[in-house]
Amino acid sequence: MNMFQNLDGLFGCLDSEVTNDSLLSLFRLAKQIRLRLGRQGYLLDCYLSYIFEGLNNTLVHEAADDGFQTGGELPSLLASVLDGTEPKKKRPFYQRMQEIYEQQKSVLTF
């Protein structure tokens, strides 16, 4: 899938009117500035690249942090499923883990 094929993929939503073409106007302005800079237009490209890389790294860091936190909770949830006790904190994933465990209980051997 090419996320740049249409605006929906780029913005991650079905309604691209939500953005009011804000990103499009940004790129149009950048194009005008780049043309005025002439041979030094690459400096604007470099600057914008740093901005977008910084934004991307922030998103990646947040996703990784969420993943590590959730991954840290999985062993205690699994222990609760195996013991048949309720977890200390209510987690939606606990119910699904319990269902899968009940389905596979006869297959699993410890």
C-alpha cells in the first residue's frame, strides 16, 4: 500500500476535509520559497527534512514507549489468566487472553 497515493493515506483518516488542506498549503508555500532561493533551494529541503524527521522520531518514540509499557504488563496478565484471578488493573486484553487460554487449555501442556 502506498500511503502517499491519496490524502486519506497520508492523514490517516477517511475525511481529508478535516485537514482543510493545511499540509497542501504548506507544500505550496515551500515550493514558492524554494524557487526564490534558486540554487540554494536545497537548504529549505534540508530544513524541512529535519522538521519531518523530528516529528517522525517523536511518533516512533511514543509508539515504542507504549509498546514497552504494554509488553511489561503482559507477564502479570498471563499470570492472572493462569491463576484464574482478576488482574490488579482492568485491562481489555485480559479478557481476550483468558478466552484464548480456555480454547487452547486442552492443547497446552505445562
